Amino acid sequence: MSPSQTILFTITTESINEMLQLQPGQNLTPLSIGSLLDQFPKITTAKLVEMFQTFIREERHIPKDPPPYVTAIFSPLGQDIVAMISSVLGYTTSEYIDEIILAFMSIYTPGQPLVVIYDYAKFIADRMHDQFLRMRNERVLKCSSVLYHIFLYYQSDKFPFTLQKLDTKG
């Protein structure tokens, strides 16, 4: 709500799906920290090697030790994906890559469609609800950068100031 009591943007599953350009009826996979933790042990060694070959710096060797890994070993593309995933998950830093981030990264292959399309709308709505419940104690809203981007970019007409979109549609 704005100070004049007008609705600036809506936070519903439908509005988030629309902003993320997800189609109704699309088969979405539930997303949660728990499901990502459960998924990590199921990632094959071959898939991990493929991920590291794709996202690690050329001068680095594939890690032999278990996570966490320092983000600096990843290529700029890998670091961008880690930063995006960290932001979506509400992490305060992307300095280290843990099992949860690796599980999330396993859906990405450059130039290919996603293997899994997560239900971001439910995840974001659940995270926001959880954060609002803890707002009195924590006094901070995590995931704010993702939310700001979504709401400013996709509902820019609702804000009382001018925004210029600098990227292409989609």
C-alpha cells in the first residue's frame, strides 16, 4: 500500500507466476530448502563433474572434498548463478557454495531448457509469510532484492515514479 492507501502491487501466487512468465497448468516442482537438501545426495557423480566442468574456472581443478566450496573457484557465469540462487533462497552471502546451492545449480545447463521448473510463487509466498511472522524478532526481510526486482520490473506502472526497463522483454 502506498501512503495514499492505493495498492502498489499484489503478492499472490497468480501475480508472481505472471511476473515470472510461468504458464497456467505448467508442471512445477515444489521448492523448499528441505527438498534441495534431499535432492543433493541423488545427484550423480557424472552430473557433479559436468556441473564443475561447466561452471568452474578453467585454471581450477574439480574439488574432491565435500562442500562447502568458495565461490571464487567458479567462473563468472557460475558466480552469477550462485548469486542469483543465493538471493532467491534468501541467503545473506554467496561467498560459499553448499549442498543446497549445488542441488539448485544441477537444473542448469547453458543453452538448454531447464530440467526442472520450480514453483517459485509458492516458495516466495511461503518465505514471505514466514519472514513476516518473524519480522518483530529479526527486523529484516530477506529475499528483498529479488522481490524488489520482480515488483519494480513487472508492475512498474503501479509505482508513483518513472522506471525505465533496460533489458528486452522476457
